[in-house]
Amino acid sequence: MNNNMKTVNEMTSKNVERMSSLGELNVRIFEKMAARQMDTLSLYMDHAMRVMKIATESKGYDAFFKGQADATKEFGERVVTESKAGMQVLGEVREDYRAWVEKNLSEMNADLRKSAPAA
């Protein structure tokens, strides 16, 4: 009975540690994703400011439309670049979770094998 309680306490402690490490992983991932969102928001804000500046400084419709077309083309290229960077971050996030799951599942399997009665 005493041995069983010790095993249960050890497994509970390890599970609390696992959940804490998962929480830390989630926080790191949230920070990465929030940074990507801020970068994307800055991209949109920069584009809006540029178009607004073009609208106020253009001498005529032709200059405005040409400036707007150039700004939109550059914006599109930057969006593609940001999207690729975002996909890379998502790949890293996937790998972080995969590594966490593999590590913790193997540890849990080892713990369960140790605590299982010999057949």
C-alpha cells in the first residue's frame, strides 16, 4: 500500500511538471504568434499610411492611380514574404508541440512500465 501511494505521488508530481511545461510552451508559442500578428498589422498600417500620403500629395488622378498601383504591388510582395515567414513559424510551432508530445509520451510509458506489476 505504501509503495502504491509513493508511485501515485511520483506520477502526480511528474504530471504536474508536464502540464507546467506545456503551459510554458503555450506561452512561448503565443508570444511568437503575437509577434507575427503585430508584424502583419504593421505591414497593413504602413500600406494604409503610404496610400494616404499618395492621396494627399498627388497632383492629379493619373499620379494618384499610378502611386496607388505601385504601393499595392509592393504591399502584395511584402504580404507574400510575411506569409512565408508566418508559415515557417507555424512549422516551428508544430515541431515544438511534436517534440513535447513525443518526450512526454515516452516518459509516461516508461513510468507506467515501471509501476506495472511484473507478469
